[in-house]
Amino acid sequence: MKPTNISGIFTALIMAMFILSLFSGNVAALEAPREKIVRDQIVNAKEQYQINKEKNDNTREQYQKNKEKYDDTRNQFEDAKNLFEKANRRLRDAKDNKSNEDLNEKAREYILKAIEHTEAQLEVMKNRLDNNENLGITASDATKIIDAHTAQLEELKVKVDNATTIQEIRDVHKELAGIVAKINLETRYFIGIELNRRIDNFINRADNVSVKVDDAIDKLDAQGKDTTKLKAEVADFKNRLEEAKDIQAKTIALFSTHSGFAADGTVTNEKDARDFLKQANELQRENIKKLKEAGRQLIEFGRDFRRLVGPNVKVNDKGDLEVDGHATTTLTGGATATLTEED
Amino acid sequence: MKFVYILIVLVIAAFALGCVDKKQTETTTKTSPGETAVTATSVSQAPDDLFGTESDLNAMNSTLGDMDMQISLVDAI
């Protein structure tokens, strides 16, 4: 073969490689926008997670502070109330000015502490409703109602400071009693809504867990393991879950009617509101009891599952139940099943 | 012959560019599953409590406690 021919073939070969290598670059370039979108989505998800985490941490921290303040003001209120009641028993029939002034002072102090305690209760409630996870409930209406009550209480502070006669103090107390009665009912109503949300979430996640544990049992069955006990525990768990769903349906029906409350959460009829809340809150307590029983069954299941497959069982980041180190026993399911929630 | 050398340099450059892009693709793919973990909530829990049930129930108890916040004033002054 002549050198010119060799050079020609070599050149053609290199040209072909060059053209092909350009395609590999083009393919990579075509994939780049898709990869960029995925990368951006991941970055956005991370940022959003961080924002939500910080917000939740702040809310939780604020909640703890509000709750501590609530406990402090409750103690101060109870002390002031006791002192007033003692003074009232001792001095109510006294006619001298000093005794009257002493009793007025104790009454004034008791009312001021009652107002501070009520305000602390409102702050705890507001924090519960401000939580960004409470989307979907009447948080803005509730916040308006809470702010209006706080303004009323601030006015009462001025009135009680300016009161000079026992009658004026009695009038302030009567006004305070009316506001407190409403706040007590609204607390049970708004926190009741929040409790419903938590119960709903628990039930939904527990449904996912049911799917997971069924998958896990199927796979153990396929491996020839004795799953009799696990099946009994899961059946018990599911029964309690179904009972909880029935109770929750009744509770939600009551809250939908919200007898004694306007749509924005304002008390319209105290007696009706009290009756509605009595029924609804009893159902909620019963349901939490039921869910605790279901939860205990799930923990029993976890214990026996670990006994059967070994100690290295965990629910992974995706919510899948898996056994470490044994690919064949890795138990995967569909949606996230972890029940873990915020405090 | 000069033309051949230029072509070789171009081929190497084109391969290198292609490889760099491919490497980026692999890196992203590799990190993706890990990134999804950021949406998962991690709370310390008892070993047998695989699904974090206790944590949820405690949260409900805490809410129930707040529902019981009631202020009891004296009947009258």
C-alpha cells in the first residue's frame, strides 16, 4: 500500500471519530438542561426544607416560651385568687375604710393576674394557629378574634387600675367573666380543630403503614417465616384504626355544624357551643385513646418483627421498611409510611 | 500530516468535553436519592417504634392538654 493511501485512510478514520465524538458532546449538551432542572429542583427543595425547618423550630421555641409564661401566670393568678378569697371572707362585712381598701386592693390584684393569665392563654392558642402546618383551618379569623380579645383585656386593665369603688371593680370583673367564658369556649373550639387535623394526619399515615406492614408480612411469608403473631397484631391495629375512623367521622360532622359558633369561630350561643364542645371533645378523647391502642399494637408489631428478622430493622428515609444487610429481605412499599410528626 | 495532528487535537478536545458533561450527569444522578431524604423527618424513637408512633401520639396529647386550658374565675366579687 502506498503511504498516501495509508494517510488517506487514517485521515478518514480520525474524521469519523471526530464526528462521533461531537455527537457524544451533543448528547451531553442535550441532557444538560434536564439535569439543570433536576438540580434546581433539588436546590429549591433543600432551601424550602431549610426555611420550613427554621420556621417550625422558631414556632416550637416560641410555643415553649408561651407555655412557660402560661404556667407562670397561672400560678400567679391562683395565688392572687386565693389571697382575694381569704380577704373577702375576712373583710367583706367590715365597715372601716382600711378594710375596704385592703379588700379592693386584693380584688384589683386578682383581676389583673386573671387578665395576664388570660392573655397568656391567648398567646398559646395563637401560636398553635400561627403554626404554618395549620393551613386549611380558619387561622386568620381565629387570629382576628384573639387580637380583639387581647384589646378588650388591655382596656380592662386600664379600667381596673382606675376603679376606686368596689362596685367599679365588680363591674370590671363581670365584664372579664363574659370575655373569659367566650375565650374558654373558643380555646376548645380552635384547639379542637387543630386536634382534628392531627388525628386526620395520623389516620392517613397509619393507612400507609398498613400497606407497608402487609407487604412486609407477604415477603416474610414468601421466605417461609411464621408470621402468625404479626398478622394478629396487624389485624388488631387495623380494627382499631377502623374504629378510630368511625369516631373521627362523627367528630368532623359535629365540627362541620359548629353549633353555637359562627363560621369565623365567634361564639354566637354559649349554651349550644358548650353542648357541641362537650360531645366533640369527648369523641376526640375517645379517639386518642383508640389511636394509642393502635399505636401500641404497631410497636408490638415492630418488636416481634425485629425478633423474627433480626435487630437491624429500620424505616428508611423514603419510609420503606427494610432489613439491613440482606437485599433479599429489603421490604419496600409505595408511599411514605413514617408516622413521625412535629411536636 | 499537519491536518492529521489538528484533527487528533480536536478529537481529544471533543472527547474531553463529552466526558466532562457525562461526569456531571453521573454526579447528579448519584446525589438525587440522597437529596430526597431531606424531606424525611428524623426524630429519635424507641427501636421497636419503627414508625414513630409515640412521637405522633405525644404531639396529640400536647394538643389535648392545650384544649383543656380553661380559666376559672370566682363567681362574684
